[in-house]
Amino acid sequence: MAQAPSTTAADNEKPAPPTTIKSFDASAIDTSADPCKDFYQYACGNWVKNNPIPSDQVRWARSFSLLQERNRYLLWQELDAAAKDAKTPLEKQYGDFYAACINTDLVEQKGLSPLEPALQQVADLRDPHKIATLMGELDGEGAPGPLFRFGIGQDEKDSSKQIAEISQGGLSLPDRDYYIVDNPHFQQIRKEYVEHVTKMFTLAGDSPETAAKEAGAVMEIETALAKASTSRTDLRQPENHYHIYTVADFQKLAPDFDFSIYFTDVKVGHFDTLNVATPNFFKAVNELTASEPIDKWKSYFRWHVIHGSATNLPKAFFDENFAFFGKTLAGQQAPLPRWKQCTSLTDRSLGEAVGQDWVKQNFPPAAKENMDKLVAALEKALGDDIKTLPWMGDETKKAAEEKLAMFRNKIGYPEKWRSYAGLKVDRNDLIGNVQRSAVFEMQWDLSHLGKPVDEKEWGMTPPTVNAYYSASQNDINFPAGILQPPFFDNSMDPAVNFGGIGVVIGHEMTHGFDDEGSQYDAQGNVRMWWTPEDRKEFDKRTDCEVKEYDGFQVAPGANLNGKLTLGENTADNGGLHIAYQALLSVMAKDGISPTSEIDGYTPAQRYFIGFGQVWCENTREQTARMRAKTDPHSSGQWRTNGSVQNFDEFGKAFGCKVGQPMMPATSCRVW
Ligand SMILES: [Zn+2]
């Protein structure tokens, strides 16, 4: 089909085969930069200069983005083939899901009609006491209800139990600060947000006057919810998101909101107690349901029904949504081409269906064996590190070693795949598919209530370029998507692989011992297993990192938040230390000399360059500002420089002098 020229079309409308990504890229290095002054500039300078951000991206990272694009392309090939000629029932299911998404003609034809039932439910709201019923109807039908989040999770103090949990929600902007902080940047965004909401209501058929009034109501309610919300930084502390209530006491907290109706509507099984993550939020919701007139609530819910489906609506809605949430908020110049949007949507909705076939093509059994070896080398290095820590007493060391010994490793993909039986997919009904998938996911989540924990379940889909540590399960998880070049390349020397996937493994392991993870014991329960003296020493060391990263700037006038990013920074620093120790052991065993060179670099230099080149990136300023508020990870520049300047082996590897920026006289070290 011929594409009409469009000013908003992305550069890569048509799928193109991905290039392979080098694990060690000499051409990325800026040899004119001094590694001892700014190592990120040295390792990445040329790459950063020569790789501008494609118009459909907000951040362009040498490793993460390129690999994500590669994995997405390979996934698209599968989806496209299945959509045209499905050979198995599974292929039919995900092929039809993709086909419904890619069919924009049908999306245009249907207009807002797929949202009619949800919009009618909102229109029928007559009484603030019925908001609970409305939330239940919306969540129960996959619309989904915006006001709060309800689901099942492990009890933080008895990780063998799966219990009901309810927590704050209800916002459209990326963080509570966007509603609250009074500076020109946020004031401008708030103004444009209200204009955007007004336009969306107008597109939905309201008069400009009505739309403006409705948008004002949305802003008022969301601002009140933002003020009642706990900050991301505070939520990192387990004691700030763990409050066990009986259902009766929880109901007393918000007497005007009938939770029993909500629980019935979403079809959750019986429970007597639940974790109310953010009690103050629910008190505030109660006050709001009593104080705000019903028309404002209708505007609020009407907005969320439209906004929640905006990317799956006709072009006029899609474009207006992109203009604000893509361009204004994130600085993105053009939307992702439809094939990318639909591939990612299918991965999110049917991840373990598509993933089963994806790993057959992209993750050979040998890769799993190699990873097992690497993980074992890293575990040993972390164990040795704990044994030799000068600031930790024997009692705490014993508990830390016990926790490390209990780590479980999940590599590549689930041993047992989830079933999507019962999820109806209709080739001609995109929004219906998304809603049925949301209901299916919620029912799957709610089915965990009261059951034993299934340690074989995964929280990420196989093609995902990421990894995670779960404190409640005390396990580290590496999807097949990240176990590829440039993170892991069998043809490379160990130094480069340890700087890539080795640091990633070390990072996830260190999460078990960062400021948050260290509050959970070997069984995944929140319990203080530290002696008070050792904990004091630990806090001293993490405070050093908080202050250090607070000082790193990501955009004019915007610095990292040292407390929000503390866990990730600790994991970055620890990962770099222990992967280096693991590399030294492997080199000793394999007889690799520390002075041997490849392409003019010693193993230590190749290790650090390999690590630095994981983080080469260009980011749009709006996105850099947003991430500083919302992302617990530091930016690539500081993930690199922050970590190497805290590690004296780096300065030694590059012949730096004490006192130079990358080899300061005093530095921070936790693990
Ligand atoms: Zn992390």
C-alpha cells in the first residue's frame, strides 16, 4: 500500500533487517578524550557524535536500543508470518492479535464505538457512592479503572503467602511532581496537558466549552490525587508500602467507597486481610468522592476511558495523544511505525505465547550453559567480597552469605509456559482484544490469591532486553532477549563479556544487598538480619552514594535524585566490582596474562571499555528531565562515570593519577 507523504512519518516505516551489534567497538571511542577525565566521553564519544536519535525514539542507546530494535524485528517476522498464514493454534492466536492491530482502516471505521459500553457506564454514574461500582465494572471489563491498582502479591513479611494488595493510582502525567512542583517547566506542561485533555474531549464530540470545563475537572481531581500520593522515593522503603488491614478496617478508612462491591465485580476470591500500600491515599479518595460533584467525577472517568485506549483509536485521537505524550512530554519527533507498535503490543499481551516460538529461533541451549557458568563465577566473586568486607561483622556476614547461597537463577525463558487458553482473540477487533487481554491478565493475577508461590513464573517476556532481581523470591532473572550481543558474545574475549553481561549479572545480584533488597532476608521476608552496628556502617556507605549522585546533572537545572536512584547505583557499583573479580579468576584459570593485549588494549582496559559501551546513548532533553523524576536508574553517562570513579582498579587500568576526576582521592563504596 502506498504511503502518503506525512510530516509525522517515522524514518523507518518499513521493517528492515537489523544489523549485528559489536560487543567492543573501537570506532565508538573518542581517542581525543582523556579516559581519566571523562571516561564516558572516551568510551562512547564517537558513537554519541555519529548516532543521532531516530525520529521515532526518545532515547537511543548503543546496546539497549539497538538490541531492542533487533529483537522486535525478529518478533515482527514471526507475527507477520503468523498473521498471514498461521500453522498452529498458538500462531493463530498471536497472528490474529497482530492482524487486528495493524489494520488501521478498520480502526478508522470503528471510531469510538468500541469504547461505547465503557463510556455509557460512566455516563450512567449518578451518585458518588457508586464510584466503587463503576471502578469494578471498568476493571472487570478491561477498560481499566484508573483510580487505584488492585492485585495479588507476596506478603512482604511472609513470602510464602500470596495476598491481596491495593495501592495508589489515578494520574495521567508521569509523576506526582508534574502536578505539584511550582516551576516554569512544570507549569508549562500542566497548561499544555489541560489543552490536550480539552482537545481529546472535543474529538470525542464535546463542544469546546464543555470540553474545557471537563478538562479543568480532570486536572483538579488528578492534582488532588497527586497531593495524596506517596513519592516514588518514599515508596522504595518497604515500611512505606506495607500496611496490613482487615477488610473491615480498610472499609472504615474510606467509608464512602464501597470496596465490597468492587471486589465482587472484579471476581476476586474471599480474603479477610489485605496490604493497603498507601492508606493516606485511600483516605483522600474517600474525602474526594464525598466532596467533588458527580459531574467532575464523570469527566475524570470519561477522560481515562478515552486516554487509556488513545493509541488504539483512529488517527485523529492517536495524533493528538502523540502530540502531547510523545512530543511535548518526551521530545519524540515521530510516532513508532505501526508495525513496531503492534509487535510490542502483542508481546505485552501474549508474551509467553509469542516467546515460545521466539526462543526456539533465538536462544540455543548452549547459551543457557554458558550463562550458568558466568553466574557461578559471579556468585563466587560476590561471596569472596562478602567474606573480606572490612566493615561488616561475622554475624551479618553469615546471614549475607546465607542469602547469597539461597539465590535462585532463572535464565532465558520459563521452564513451563503460561497458557492463554480462554483468551478470545478476534482478528477484527483491536480494542476488544486489548480489553479481553486486560481482563485475562487481571483474572490470572487474582487467581494467585491464597495459593503457594510458583517460583517458575516470570515477570518479563523472553525477548525483553532487561533483567531483574525479585526481593520476595530472592531470585535473579535474565530473559533470552538480553543474552545476545553486545551483552554476551561467544566470539569475544572474557574481558569484554564480563564487562557486558558479567556486570549485568553482578548488578542483579547486588540488588539483593542494596538499600532496599538488604531489608529482605534469604526467604524473601522483610526482616532486619543486620546487627545495628553493621547497618550503621552500611548506611554511611549508601549515604555517600546518595550525595555523590545528587551532584550529577542530566539536563540544565535537572540533577539525578540520589535517593531515588540509590538501589540502582549501588547495584551498578557492586556489579562492576564483582564482575572484575570474577574476570581475574577466569583469567588466572585460563592463563591469560594481565599485560596481554588485543587491538592495543589490556584485558582490564577492554573490560572497562566493554562496560562503558553498554551505556553509550543520546537522550532527548525532555526525556532526560522526565527520567530524572521517574526512573530509578541513572543516565548512561553517570552509570559509567559514577561507577568507574568509585573503583580504583579503573584508574590503575588507564594509568590515571589520584586526584583526577575518574580517580578521586576519596570515593564511595558499598559492595
Ligand atoms: Zn537494577
